Amino acid sequence: MRHLAASVCLITTRHGVERGGLTATAVCSVSADPPQLLVCVNREASAHPLIVASRIFAVNVLAPCHRPIAERFAGMDGVEGDARFVDLGDWRTLATGAPVLGGCPVTFDCKVVNTTVAGTHTIVIGEIVDVCLDAAHLPLLYAQGVFIHGEHLKAAS
């Protein structure tokens, strides 16, 4: 799977006052009408029960400047739960109330419409109810176990 390059995304959610999130690359478009996408969430992830209970999530496609946030939400600095949101990032909300990170190339705000268990993960399908675009930023990518800046793509075109 290290050979499957992908955008680095931050999946965020809120259930009541508790926020949760995780870094993910398993994100995919499902349908244009209605607009839907899917995320694959490890059932052991602390954000998993929050997504299932709240039935909302946001997919924040990260920019290269968000690498420390990607590392934090991947559990690389030992910070857990709501504390992951403290002192890193510019947080706001869109239609669902899920945390949305400022400065992302694109953020999709979603309502859960279906879930399916697949091995260690839950495939969560969300209907996109709001979108935030910031064309000034390129995506952060992940391949071969390393982060790749979107500038490399721009230079290659």
C-alpha cells in the first residue's frame, strides 16, 4: 500500500462538545449526484465512535504547511482526543458543525449516509453538504512512507 500515493486528509468530527480526528489517505469520491465521498476509518481510532454517534464528519485535504497537524492527528506526538486541536491550526465549522481546518485546498463537510464494516475498518459514506475551497494552496501527498509537497506536482506539469 506504500506505493499507492494519495492526498493527506484530516478527518474531523464533533459529538456534543467532544471533537475527534485522524489523519487518513483512504478517501475517495463515490458519486457526483448526490455528491458523496467515502472515508475508511480504523475501528480502533479514537474518532471512530464519535463519527458513528454524531453521523457527521469533515474531510480536510491538507496543504504542505499542515504537516505538523497531519503528524499530530496520526498519533506521532502522543497527543490524543480533543487536545489534538489545541495550539495547532485555525479551526472553524461549516454546515454540520464538524471542525474544519483553515488553509486547506478543499474541505468537504459531510453527513453520514451509510457505513460498512470491512476488516479492521469502517467504510463511512458521507453526503457532501458544504464545501470550502482555497485555490491558493496545493495538497500534501503521501507515498512510499513520506510526505510529498504538492509543489512537486506543479513542477512536473
